[in-house]
Amino acid sequence: MFAFGNLISAVASIINIILDLYFWVIFIRAIMSWFNPNPYNPIVRTIYRLVDPITYKISRIIPTRFGMVDLSPFILMLIIMFLQKFVVRTLFDIALRMK
């Protein structure tokens, strides 16, 4: 049974790393909105493709624009922090009990 616990622990670690990376991509996207980056740059386009569809869906569900400020990246970052605190820690706890 310890092997299954190790598997769950490894999955939780991978999910945590992916959520951390996505958190920083969202942060970079928010910082990029303060400047005028080259929209033809492949890195800028990749960041836009990773973040904009989800922030657009959040904006359709919840009104996130207050004047010139869009809070949808902040809401998405809060969702990621919730997932890390709840889902990832729950998976780690399950893995710990299986060892």
C-alpha cells in the first residue's frame, strides 16, 4: 500500500509544481499589462494564450473590471492558491495515511 501512497504523493508534487508555474505566468501577464510588449514575440503570445482564455471566462462570470483595473488575474491567482492549500495538501495527507 505504501507504493500507492508514494504515487499519490508524487502526483500531488507535480500538481503543486504546475500550479506554482502557472501562478508565476499569471503574475508575468499582469506585469506585462502595464507595458506595451511586442505582440508578435513568441513568448508574449504564449503567455497570452495560457492566461487570457481563463481570465476571459472569469470576467464573463464575475464583473472584474473596475475603471481601468481588471481583477480577473488576481482572482485566478486566488483560485490557484486555494487549489494548492486544499487539493494538494489533501492529496499529501492521503498519501501520508497510506504509508
